[in-house]
Amino acid sequence: MKDMPLPVRLTRSPRRGFTLIELLVVIAIISILTGALMPALIAARGKARLTNCVSNLRQISAAMMLYAQASEEILPVVEFSESQGDAHGTYLHEALDQYLETKKVFKCPTLTAMPGENPHSYAYLCLHAWASYGFNNDTQGVCGQSLARFRRPAGKPMVFCDSLGCHVGLTDNEVLPKSWGGQNRVGGMAICFVDGHVKFVRVNGDGIIALYRCPL
């Protein structure tokens, strides 16, 4: 009987760890990738927040139509917002409460993430408290108006996100008209128009004032 060959023991070479230079290279690559991806991630998050904001306005729009149907086609008599107006003492979220499943639709994710903002993010084009700025609710505002009065309902703002620039990374002051102390840069507003459609509009401060002044 022939002798069986003895098994050969395989020896493993000892593991070699990363050198300091290799670690620094990996860290540098990760930093570069993070820097390249971060703007895209921030833009994607901003777009998602805007989509949520527009969705909120669509639900508010449906509630406004239900309110009008129950009120002989008359729009609510409420304040512009919680920081603008003291003419009526009541607000849009209160008027529409029974027509909405949740009040969360009044919170824009972009605005509520910013300190100092109103607890409810959407303003209503009631111009009773804006007379000192040259506005006239009877001819320009929607507060208490009959739907039958609007000749161009698709072009008349009714409810909108109370932000001039934060959806596009600007402050309100950067978007405000120069005559109001701003820079008149192009911002953006999510707007629900009187006919019920909702749209995100890129517009500067002068353009926003023109939308407010748009006749019925």
C-alpha cells in the first residue's frame, strides 16, 4: 500500500490594515461625494415640501367650494392672516373647520419649519385691513364676495401660502417690492385661485402686488 501524501497546511498572510494615507483618501472621497449630493438632496426635500403645500391648498380649495355652496355662493368673511388684520376677529381655518378632516392642511411644511411663523400658514385675500396700503376689498379682495361677481376667477388669488420666497430659498424681504423696502427678486407662491385651481407661481414682489390688486 502506497503511502498517502501528507496534507499541506495553508498559511494565511496576516491581515494588513489601512494605512493613514488610505484612510485620508477614503475620507476625502466621501467628503467630495457628500458635497456633490447635498444640493440635490436639499432640492429634493424642498420639492417634496412644495408638493405637500400644493396638496394642502387643493384640500382647502375643496373646502372653500363646500363653504360657498352652503352660504349662497358667498365667500367667508375672515382675516387675511393671524398677523395681518383685525377687522373680523376670525380666521379661515375656523370658518372651514367643518369641511376639513384635519387642520393639518393649514400647516405648510416649509413655513412651519421656520421660527417665528404663524401657526397656520395660508393667507386669505381679505383686504379690509390693507386700506392704508391702497387696497380695496370691494373691488380687489375676495372677503365676503359673491362668486357671481368674479369676471376672471381663474386669475384672481383667493388663498395662498403666506410666503414670498422661502419655497425658492429666499427671504420675504428679498422678494418684497422695492417700494416696500425689499429687493423685488423673483420668489414663488403656491396659490389657490377663485375658480378652485391651484398653481405654484414664480413672481417678484411687484407681480405679487399686481395679483392682489387684480380686479374681480
